[in-house]
Amino acid sequence: MAVKGAPTWSYAKTPCSHPGISDLGSTRSGLAFNLSFRKWECCCLGVASAQRAITPVEDEKPNLTGAESSGAIQRIEDNESSGFHKDMNLLPKPLTANDLSSPSDGSKVRVAYQGLPGAYSEDAALKAYPKCETVPCDQFEAAFKAVELWLVDKAVLPIENSVGGSIHRNYDLLLRHRLHIVGEVQLQVNHCLLGLPGVTKEELKRVLSHPQALAQCEMTLSSLGIVRINADDSALAAQMVASTGLRNTGAVASARAAKIYGLDILAEKIQDDDDNITRFLILAREPIIPGTDRPYKTSVVFTLEEGPGVLFKALAVFALRGINLTKIESRPQRQRPLRVVDDSNEGSAKYFDYLFYIDFEASMAEPRAQYALGHLQEFARFLRVLGSYPMDTIP
Ligand SMILES: O=C(O)C(=O)C[C@]1(C(=O)O)C=C[C@@H](O)C=C1
């Protein structure tokens, strides 16, 4: 799967002998949620120190002109043949805290998203990190891999929309990959109907866009009697209209996409619901250390033993501690989709096995959240904390 615009530079990992780092293998696998939060926190700190040991390869090259560099090479060779460095200026400089601190405005951060430039996902990435470098990916999975392979720092991916509901593919990928949720972005999505310059909306016979975008404009598109065709993302749809030059074909995409691909906006705000909000997750290789300084959300995924009222009990661990749930999603457990229950009267009954994804309004730094998950673990067969991160309260 290709990462469009993948960088030409690479990172070198420096081995780190931090005593806590060897423990990370199991913790980073994510399957293990340590009941003791202190240990969980400790692991986060261990990861942070491991990160500090990672040095960009580019930074290791001295910045020399042609003449300087041939002289310098000669001096290095002289030093090497004599067995020690005579010229201390040629030794690599130690990194300082200033070299490593990342600016808070998001500049230099490379953020992967699914789609082409002008896609709503890119808007979400720019909302989260206004000065970031956005990296388009052809599929959601490519964005996950780009983070895992250190091609980018973060990925911003849609998880649910207030009209269209959940984006199931990303729920499944969250479990399959080992990334951590470090934030969320809520984006107001205003769809426009785009066409070639000079075209009127009455001329349109078909319209292209991402299936979610088409679904969010169901009523408007039905009233216009236009054939809907799926595209991988709304910006790709706009690009296709521009490149094919078909006057009877339009796209549902953003005003920014219209500008990028030189299309006219034939109608604005064509979504069925004025408040059309898409929630995106920000994913990173390492978790953030949750605080209590502002409202936090925690996302978990778990499976339950079979039995009457188990889901009721699972939800009660939050209710008992006054913790508000903001989202519950169930997905088939693909590894073992069927559960066979022996029932001598009726033969073998087959039930689907489910993974439950829950978001709740509390930080993992709060004892009530730690106790709730400790309680849940008593009857969950599997439990993983996907992330504890600041809530985005403004769409
Ligand atoms: O097609 C795009 O522009 C996207 O960013 C994808 C996407 C989605 O996957 O839901 C993002 C936001 C909108 O809800 C519509 C489409």
C-alpha cells in the first residue's frame, strides 16, 4: 500500500539501555492493560525516554562546503589512522533539549490522512496541527503503517459521523495495529456540489464522492435525481471531475477542494443535517500521559464471557462510578466469529462473538477510571486501553 508523498529521509534507531525499556515490548503490544496505573504511567515514561534516543540521520551529517569537506575528510582520516580525534570540533555534537523539543503549534509534525489534498481528513489534520506537513495516503491502512514505520509522526482518521454513523474499517484497524489514540478532532463538514467552470447543477447527470459524503447528502442528491458514484475520497472525486472534463459529472467535496482543482461551487451546505460533524482520532506510536487538568476521554476495547447480563455488568462498572459513556460500538470478533453453546433441547445454538468499543469521559489518571477498568477486567476475557486523551469540545 503506497504512502503518497513519502519522505526521502529516514530515521536511525539508537539502542537504549534504559532499564524500563525492555518491559515495553509487552506493554506496547497493548493487549496488556496493567491494573496498576502507576505501572502504566511508568511505561509511558519509559517510551518517552526511548523516543529521546532516536536521532534523525540527516542531523548527523556535518554541514560543510566542498573545499571544507575534502579538508575535513583528510583530517578525519588522519585522526582515524592515529587512533584518536585530534580536532574535537569534528566530533558529533551532543543533542540538546532545544534540538528535540517540538513546537506546540504543530510545525514540523508530519501527519498522515486518507485521501488527496483537499479531503476533509486533511482539514481535520490541519485543525489538530495547524502548521503540520500533511501526508496523503491512499487507504486508511497506509496511514496506520506510515506511523508504524516512522514515515510520519501521527495519523488523523475519521471514526464516526453524526449522520452516517461509525466508520467500521477504522475500528477494526485500531485493534489490528498497535497505535495509541492521543487526541480527537471534531470537524464541521460542509459539503459543496462542484462542477466544471460554467456548468449549472441542472446539467449534472452523475456525481462522485466518498460514500459517507454521498450518504450525508442523500436528500439533496435524490431531489436533483443524480446518479451517485463512489470514490475513495471527496478530493479524488473533485480531481476526477477536473481531469476528465465531463460537463455532466459533478463532485461532492469541500470548498477547499474546489479551489485546489479549479472547479465551480454549484451549491453550498448540501448535507441533510446542518450540524454534520465528523469525529477524527489522532493516532501515534506512543501514548500520551493523561492528566486531570482538562476534560479527558478514554477509549477501550474488550470482549466478554458468555452469560446472562454480562454486558449489563460491564456497563455498570462505569455507571457505579458516575462515569459518562460517550460511545459504544460492537464489531464481530473476526478470529472466532461464532460461539457454539451446548443446548441439549434445541441442538447447538450459534451466537456471534463481539468486540465492544467504549469511549468514556474520564482520564486514566483518575482513580475512578482505574477502578472501573479493574472491575471490568474481572469479567472481560480481553481488555485493551486504546488511549486516554484530551476531549475536543468544539466542532
Ligand atoms: O472523503 C473525504 O474527504 C474524507 O476525508 C473522508 C470522510 C469519511 O471517511 O467520512 C471524512 C469526512 C466526511 O464525513 C466524509 C468523508
